[in-house]
Amino acid sequence: MPAARPDTAATAAPATTASSGLPARQPLPTVDLVLLAVSIGGISLSAPLISATAAPALAIAFWRNVMSVGVLGPYALLRHRAELRAIGRRALLLAMAAGALLALHFALWMPSLRMTSVASATALVTTTPLWTILLMRLFGVRAPRMVWLGTAVAFAGVLVLTGVDLSLSPRALLGDSLALGAGLAAAGYMLLGAEVRKTVSTTAYTLVCYATCGLVLLGVCLVAGSPLSGWSAGAWWQIFLLMVSAQLLGHSLSNRVVRALGPSITSTAILLETPGAALIAALWLGQWPPAAAYPAVGVILLGLVLVARGGRAR
């Protein structure tokens, strides 16, 4: 989508304090803070909804993307038809590869919610920034020391959490492994998406990515023998609510406010998804994680906060 045109206030010289002559700290926009809170609430509802929906996890992933394409498609075809036709071969292939990685992310994370607790799965899948840093290091991008410190702290929390879940059952440990793999797949998806969006609008990219994701998930469902229908109307409404909460209210609003609030505030605030999802799962589903899991989740979140602060300092 085209960038917003800067207004007069944005192009004027920054205000300064009378005493020091330094730029005055501008207050954060209240509307964007409210939208960010709604976004976090929508994302936090995602994991408990998936865990509660009486439908196969792969089918939920497939229909979530199909519904998103159904909502986004008409607008994209109406406003971005010329751009979609003119997408270059490289950008198209990268967008499709991002869609395939997004499908892998869903195919790993959604089943993990049926194997381990919502708190563990959510904490482990939010390690995406850590995997992103490691992947970027392979391509020669260096990170500040605080980022590496945060990465080490977060992975220490991962080791503690997986050890706690292993003490519960091997199935819980398998769920943890799937959630970590989902975080890695999401990191690849984000890096490819960032490359595509250098030349392609967000709307056009998202349509290609989601459509590819849906096709890949359809193939996975057919190969795995996962039924795509045959459950109650309540399950269909839960899948629709998942699409609205996670896609439209969650990720879309976070993309909307990042321009005003900045990536550091937005990314750090989204880490509240883990305690938010854990609280919803506890009150709604009765999923209370073992006491030893809480410190481990706290260590993971501390590491991610250090990563976000290190990235901001850079």
C-alpha cells in the first residue's frame, strides 16, 4: 500500500524544551495505543481459540487462510490489479516461498497447541525474533551485544521450559519442538516478506502469500487425510472468529500502528501475547501451567525484551 503523505506537523522542525533546547518528547498517540491494545487482545485470543475449536488443527489453518483471502481478495483485485499483473518473476517466487513458509508455520504451531499448554506453545513460537537474528547472521548481518545477550537469555528460558514439559510427558516436549519449529518458519517468512515488500505493496504481497499458504495447506490436509468439513456450526464460527481476531484485529492493527509507535514499542508490546494467551486459556479452558513453567516463560520474555531494546539502540 502506498506510504502516507507527510503532513505539515511531520515536516516541521521538532519542538524543543525551553530549558535545555533539546527536542521535546512527543506523547504517544492515544488512538494508536488503544488500537495496539486491541491488537494484542486479538492475537492473545488466537491460541486458546485454536485449542478449543473442535476441528483438526490443519483444517483450521487451511480455512483461516482461505477466509482471509476471501476478505482481502476483492479489495486487492479491485485496487491492485495492475500491480499484481506486473509483479516480477523474482518477487513472485519470493512471495510464494514466503507463503509456503507461512503454511509450515501454521502446520507446526497449530498442532503444538493440542500437545503442550497454550502458555508453552505461545512462549516458544514468539522466539521468532531470535531465529531472525540467527538467520540474518548467516548472511553477514551483525547484531549489537545486547541483542546477543537477549538471545542467550531467551534460549536459556527455552531450555528450562522444555525441561519442565519433558517432566510432564514426551508428548508435551514434542509440542514444544513443533512450536520452536513454527517460530523458525515464521522467521524465514518475515525475512522473505521484507525483501518482497521493497518493490511490492503490502496488499499485493499479502494476497499472493496467503493464497499460496492456503494451497500448500490444502495439499498437506489431503496428504495427511485431515477432513476439511463435517464439524458443528459452532466450530465454523470459532474458525471465523479466529480469522477476525488474529488476522483482521491482530496482525492488521499491529501493522497499522507500527508507523506511529515505532517497531520497538510495537514488537515489545506484542510479547504480551504470551501472558495474555495463558490467562485466557486458564480462565476459559482451565489450562493452568505447572508452577515451574512460569519462571521459564518469564526468562524467555526478558530475553525478547532485551532483543527489542538492543535493536532499538542500533
